[in-house]
Amino acid sequence: MSAQPTDFLTGEELSGGQLLELLERAVWMKANPLGSDVLARRSVALIFQRHSTRTRVSFEAGITELGGHPLLLRTEDTQLARGESIRDTAYVLSRNVAAIGIRTGPDALVRELAQHASVPVINMLTAEHHPCQALADLLTLRQEFGHLQGLKLAYVGDGNNVARSLAIVGALAGVEVAVAAPSGYQLDPVAGAQLTDDPMVAVQGANAVYTDVWVSMNDSPESAAARVEALRPYQLSDQLLAAAAPGAIALHCLPAHPGEEVTESVLYGERQRIWDQAENRRHAQKALLELLCGPR
Ligand code: CP
Ligand code: NVA
């Protein structure tokens, strides 16, 4: 039996079996939103060094539903902004809260926080990873198709943090992930993902076609024009979706830029499950918090 994970930084902390159990628990959480009080009267610190709508809302609401108190820490309000170290912050938070979530840029910063914290640390998005998003996405697939093993997901666009987490977490669940991106924006070889520069190749036989923004929060604003130009042929459109497997669904982690990475007709169309993904963040993260903070 695999040991219970202490942190959730990339998704690789989970075994395939633990991931599937977590997703089954997330299905249960969705049906029973107030069914667990695993965080009763405990606090979870949520450090935001980058913007957020879904992550903040789903964690705050989810922690409350688990009986806990979400403690929002915006960097500019904390002593981190005045030079207090990550190490000292980790020590102090660990003396007061049940877990720490962090959204930032460098993955090394999150690893340093986890190294010094004695409570679980959750990656709420870094430049390289967005594993909480991938949990919600697998839950969405699981609910749509009734199973995960053998499904194919095509990711089309920038080979970014979301693509990497889908490849890592998807592989753990037996989901085949293909990434179509242009040269210079392709994902590094990871977790056996199939890499191509041709969206039509990626979507062949795919049960889901996924895209994300072309300019991420951790990308330099100066790179935006070149990114948009290079990624233009990688738009998730009805035509691209039609080339996937029959019954394929469209996914997007949001925020969306209709007319860029996704067309308006896909974003609001019949085959999208995008708004389900946004809701599933809460259910999946509640199951994650229960796994990390529950009795050991
Ligand atoms: N998908 C996602 O993480 O959204 P936010 O940036 O709004 O949190
Ligand atoms: N790749 C995007 C995801 C936003 C949820 C970013 O990092 O900005």
C-alpha cells in the first residue's frame, strides 16, 4: 500500500490507486457537499502571489464546506512582501494552520515552502504545474464517460503548466494525453505524453479536446504578441472538435479569451463541459484536503 502523501506539488506524490480513490471521493463530495467535516474548526492558509478567481473561490468555499476556515493571505499584506523568508513563513504557518495552499511563479519556492512546513502544502498554480486543475479535469472526464482508463485527451495550444499537469496526472489515471503545440511552445517530454505540432493528429480518436490561454500569468507581457501569432493555428474550434472521436467534449481551465484559444461557439456550445470543470475544482480539492489533512 502506498504511503499517504504529505504534500501535493505536482501530482506525482499520488499513486494511481490513490488518485482514483481521491476521484471517487470527489464524486461523493459532489453528491454530499456538507458530508465531511474533516477540517472542523481548523484553518487553511491560502497564499496568493498571482491573480485568481476559480482557485480562490473553490478553495475558500470548499474549506468552509469541510467545516474549516480559509485564511486568505495576499502577499502584499504579509511580511513576505517585506522580505521575511519562505522558511520562516513555513515555520509560523505550520504552528497555526492545518495546511497551506500557494499560488506563485517559481516551483522552487513551493518546494522550499514544503521542505520547511510541517503541515501539507498544496500547489495552487506555478509556472510549471497546475495539479489541482488536473484533478478537477479528471473528475469531469470520469463523470462524463463513467471511467478514465483508456480515454484519450488532446491538449491543443501552449505547452504550459496546465498541459504538464494533465500529462502527469492523466498518465497516473491511465488517460492517454496528446499535446499539439508549435515549435518553441511545446511541452518537454513528460509522463509519456504524445507530442506533435499538428492539432489534427492530436485530436484523432480523442474523447476530449482541451485548451488554455496563450499567455499565462507567469509569461512576460513582452512575449504576448509573438505567442498569439505562433499559437493562432491552434484554436479550439467546432471544426477541430469535429475531427475528434464521436461524442468528444471540449475543456478549458479558464479564464477564456474567446476568439483566441477557443471560439465563442465552443465555449458556450453543447459539447463543452467547461463550467462543470470550474465547479469540479471545489469537489476535487475537498477530496484532496481530506486526504492530506484527515486522520493518518
Ligand atoms: N483555472 C484557474 O485556476 O482559474 P483561476 O486562475 O481563476 O484560479
Ligand atoms: N496557464 C494559465 C492557467 C490559468 C488558470 C496561467 O498560468 O496563467
